[in-house]
Amino acid sequence: MTLRTTTPPDATQGRRTEEPRLTHRRASLIQAAFLVLIAAVALIPLLAIFLGTFQDGNVIIRNGISFSVDFSELSLDNYVMLFTDSGLYFRWFWNSLIITIVQVVGTLLVSSFVAYGFAMYEFKGKRLGFILVLILMTVPFEMLMLPLYVQVNNFGAADQYWIVVLPFLAQAVTIFFFRQYFLGVPKEVLEAGRVDGVTEFGIFFRLVVPIAKPAFAAMAILNGMITWNNFLWPLLVLRSPEKFVLPIGLNTLLTPHGNNYELLIIGAFFSLIPILILFLAFQRFFIDGMTAGAVKG
Amino acid sequence: MKKVLYSQRLAPYFFILPFVLTLLVFWLVPVGRSVVMSFQEVLYGQTTFIGTANYERLGRDPIFWKAVYNSMRYMLLTLLLLIPIPMVLAAIVNSKLGSSRLKNIFKASLFVPALTSVVVAGIVFRLMFSETPSGLMNEVVGFFGFGPVRWLREDLTGLVALLALAVWRWAGVNMMYFLAGMQAIPHDYYEAASLDGASKVQQFFHVTLPNLKPTMVYVTTISVYGGLAMFLESFMLYAGNNSPNNQGLTIVGYLYRKGIQENDLGFASAVGVVLLVLILAINLTQLTATGTFKKESVR
């Protein structure tokens, strides 16, 4: 299940030395230059927005974002504004944080619970159930947008946080990932638990969950990122500005006749920071989590 | 009660219960209602059965067909970009040449864009593709001696901006998929090919490519869905659901416009049903083709 992200050991070391040394060296130089160039291009949009946080937002909206800036005009005004402004930005940041934490804890608990059922037992309807998991895993949420929106309005559940979180507790990709992981857990663990008189649910919570820590880490990261960035469903559900999550709040700042473009740029940049910090700290779990669907059982 | 907690026969149903409930409450019931609504006219809570009138209206609606065309075009082009490019990048990273330190930095740099929300990415790309001469992309084309381009105002250049956004966000993730696929290919295969005198390029086409088939199927599948369901990228890039001549309007965008912005629920449900049928047809074809319905893969 774990993806190897390091370069595999060089098995043909012996043969390579027979090749002319210089060609090899030149080839690796060309490769290095190419990799650096592509990496730089990939990072340009992020550098551009970082530079934008020191510029006048109205100018950026009018002239676009670029690197040809008058460096004498850069200032920390936006940062001062962000931290002294009485606006809703940090309210949205806080809302996003709370929803993300609740969603991650809930999804991990519920989805691993479901996955355990699929991984460890034989029962009627299992095949159909799991095929439905596979279908839900690939069908985009956009398909569901309108029916769910109508449903939420009919139930009078609009503008409430629980409805933002609830549809994603039993989340297909997470169920799939945990199921793959649990399939690798030796059945002896379960048998030992049963002999000791532990209930079926006790076996899951007390014996299996503790040995599945890497899977929980990868899925915490994946779901945390999805929730932090989630835009469409909160956009359909949440109505009052003080309840907005960050992506919706930022989007409202992008109106053509807005008057708060400074906040738009610096706010967008600050919304990236929690994820970037986590990525630098737990890069491996990010890659494991985000490429979770690819390794089919 | 005690019996239930220890029953290996009943336990699995408790375990999968949350999934079954989610499926019922958030999928089957709403989708079922939506199918019913697509045969109705829904006005201020008053519903009238109008047969297939919504679907007939849909068939005659040029804006719907424009949206279908836009979604299909976007989907096909993202397939053409987001499979070969990440695959070549993965092959370069997977080669024995070069420093692994640099390669790790490279992988991280390409992965970072996938961490951005569509909102932040959309804001940045909208500002980069500004039509003023001082926008970043206009500076780039200006460097090559071309005049300022009215990026988001024209159909083709607007499409370029959308595709650039897609490639920027997903090339790194797809590269990781391919890299994982390549690293799962046994080394002996290359040894054997090399003994037979195959060059590196021949090895790529005759060893790497055939063995990457499962990865390719997976990446193609998610790209097809992602492409057909694209909406938010356009929504952010054009700062709302309206673009010049509807050049950025997609099927989901049309669904959003009719259902959520104009509250024409019956008609919008018909759009949704067409899209759902399209997606499920592709889904079932793919699951059948990859043998998921066969016994051994769903243990």
C-alpha cells in the first residue's frame, strides 16, 4: 500500500561506468536544468501571490499579477490591515478550522468503521455494497449538487454546519483506503481478541485501530485538505456571512465591484499556510493519501 | 444485547450501516427525487407533471449543447495533456540518472499546486491571465514579441487559461500515480530488454508503457469524470457563472445556473439526469472493462 517515492537502488551501476563519463555527466546536467525549470514554473503562481501580498490590491485587480513590480512600492500595509481589520476574515478562518477538525475526526471514525466491515467479514450483499463504494468513489460530487441542495432546503437544514459535515462522514475514497489497509491485518489478531472475550467492536477499536496508525495519518491529511479547500457544498448550504468558511468568504471578495481587494490577495495567501506547513512536515502522508485511489485491490 | 455484540454474523451489518444510511439519505433519495422532478414543472413548490417536456426543451436548447460541447472539449484536452506530460515527467524522475535530492524537491514542487483550493488557484490564475499588458501571461507572450492577448475575453485563449489551471494543479498528482506504477514494474523486465539490445526509448515503449496500463486506466477514469464535471475552475476564472458568449459554461455550470441561480428545478433536474446517466454509463463500462465485477477483485 505504501508508495515508494525514493529512487530505486541502482542495479546497473557496473554497466554505467563503461559508458563515456562525459556524456553521462552532460545528460544529468541537462536533466537537472530541466527539472529546476519545470519546478520553477510550477511555483510561479504561488510566488506571484506571495509578492502580491505586499502590493496594493486595487492595482493588482486592475493590472493583473506579475513580477515586474516597483519594489520601492512594496509595503507591509496589507499585513497590518489583515491583523487589525475588524472584518470577518479570521472568523472565516476559525470556522474553516473547526469544520475541518470535526470533519476529519468524524470521517476517520465512521469510514474506518465501515471499511472494517467490508474487509473482515463475509456477509450477504457485501459485493454489491463494495461495488457501490467503488462507484461513489469516482462519481463527482457535482452530480449530486442539485438533488442535495433541494433536499437540504426542504428539510430547512440550510445554513447549518452539521449539514456541511454529514454527507461526507462515510466517504468512499477513505473507506476504500482503510479497507485495503485492513485486508493486510493478520486474522490472528481478531482470533486472539475473540478468545480473550472481546466484542467484535472492541476488536476493531482496541486491537485494530492502534495498529492502523499510518492509514489514519494519511487519511487525516487527505480529508483535512479536502475539507479545508471544500467550496461547492458549503457554498450551497451556508447563507450568512458570519458562518462562511474561508473559500466562500474569499470568493465573495472577488466581485467586480468589490472594495476589499487587499484582503482578497493576502487572505488567499494566508489560507494556504496551514496546508503548506502540514505538507512540509508530513509530505509522505500527503502523497500516500492523495494517490490513495490508484492502488486497486 | 450481549449476543449481538459478539455475533460475527450480525457485526458486519452494524459496521457498514453508516455507509448504507449515507447512500440512502444523501444519494438514492435525492437522486430519485431529482429524476421525478425532471418530469415535472416546479414553481414555488407547486409541481405539475409535464412528461418529457423538460427533456424536449433540453434537446432544443442551444446553450445546453454549447455547455455539452465545452465540457467534452475540456475533458478531451485535459486527457491529452494530463496523461502524456505527467508520464514523461515520471519517467524522467524514475530514471537512474541525476541526484535523488533534486528529484525529491522537484516532486514536492509539482505536488504543491494540488494543495491549493480551487478558489485560491482560480484567483491567482484570473490575475495572471489578466488582459492588461502588465499581467504575467501577457508579459510572457510579450517577451516573445506578441501583443497583449485578451485572455479571458476570447474563446480559445480562455480555454488555454482553463487548461493551464488544470495542468498546474494536477500534473504533479498524476505524475505521482505514474511514478508509483513505474516503481512497481520489476527490474528484471528492463534487464531482459536491455540484454536483447533495446534502447532506453524502446524500453519505455515496450516495457514501461504496457506495464503502466492499470495506472493509465485509473488516471483516464478520474480525468474523464473530472473533465465532464468541471465547473468551479470556470466559475472562479470568470468570477461567476457568466462568461463572454458562455464560452466557459459547462454542463454542471448550466445545471447550477438553471437550478440554483434561476430556480428552474424541473428543467435543471433534467440536465442533472442527463449528466448522471452519462457518468454512470462511463463508470459501469469502466468497472466492467477492468474486471471489477469479477469475483476475485471484490473479495
